[in-house]
Amino acid sequence: MISNVVLAIAGFLVATCVRLEASPVEQGSELHPISVRQTSPMNCTADSNCSPSNITGYPVPNGVKCINNACVCSGSCFSLSTVASRCTYSTCGWYNPNTTVCTAFAPKSQLTAFLLSFFVMPTGAANFYIGQNGLGGAQLALFLLTIIISYVSCCIKICTKRGSNEGGAGLFVCLSCCTGLLTLLISLVTLAWWIADLVIFARNQRTMGNGCPLTSDL
């Protein structure tokens, strides 16, 4: 009964983490997180209507589109201006209108984040690397909690071993089961989180702490 509840919680966490990350959108040959794709109210009839006002006269950037009469801004260099209802320069990159090249500012590598998540996910290294310190701290705290509970469990077994030999077997079994179930629960949550992070980083669906996308190099 308890194991079924634990497995259900773990499955729910995986599904929730995956659903919270939206699917990527296309910009040329690259994929960028949906969090940097912003859509304006319906106010355009052509892509040129959505270009930043200070690059009028140049070719329309790849990250600027008019879809269903709404401006769509994507990539590292553009974000939606809620005032002008058109795309404007973002703080994530620099756009050269002459070469139509978008250069990201201090980007973090998707491949590096994926490898850190794969090998040392419990330490939160991948999320610390991309500046998602809240997620990284939560993962590290969960990892340390697992170690502490395992240590306490060992101490309980050692301290109650003598008591079990003297007739205190019930207490020994009770404490062992409680710490064992708690360790199992945390381990399953960590496993679910690890799988979710691998999927998210593999699909490049998590941004850096400043909201900018990772470099697609996986």
C-alpha cells in the first residue's frame, strides 16, 4: 500500500516537471526554449511590422515573425515590448542587422548542463551552473537530507541492537521501518527529479537564471 503511494507520488512529480516546461520553437536551425518566445496581441499583418523600430530598412531577423496577426519574438536577441507590441532587443544577446547574426551574451552550454545533470544531479551542479540556484539548492538539500537520514538510520540500528537482544525487538523493527521508508521515499523523489532534469536538458527546455536560453550544442 505504502509503496504504491510512493510510486504514484514519484510518477506525478515526473509528469508535472515535464508539463511545466513548454515545447521548443524553431528559429532557423536552432531550438530555443518557449520561455523566450513571446506573442503580442493581434496587431500585425507582416513580419516587418514586428521588427524592432531601430532596425527598420534591414532584413527581418529570423527570431521575429508575424503569426496569426500576432508578433512572435524568439531567440537570444529579441523579446516582446509590451508598450510597442512589437519585438525589441533583449538582454540575452546582440544582433547585427548587417549580417543577421545573433550572438548570445555569456551563454551556458546545453551539453555541459546535461552531463552535470546525468553524473552529479543530486548535488544540483547542473542548475547551479546555469544560474538556477533555487533548483540547485533544493536538489542539494534533498541529497544532504538523504545522507543525514542514512546516518541516523545506522546509528539507530547500532544503538538498538543491544535493546533488541534484551527484548526490545519491537522498537528496533519500528525505527528501522520508519527510517527505511523515509529513505526510500526521498530516493524515489530524487530519481524522478533526475529523470525529469535529463529530459528537460536533453530537449533544451530550461533557461539560465537570467531567463536567457542555453547554447544548443547537444
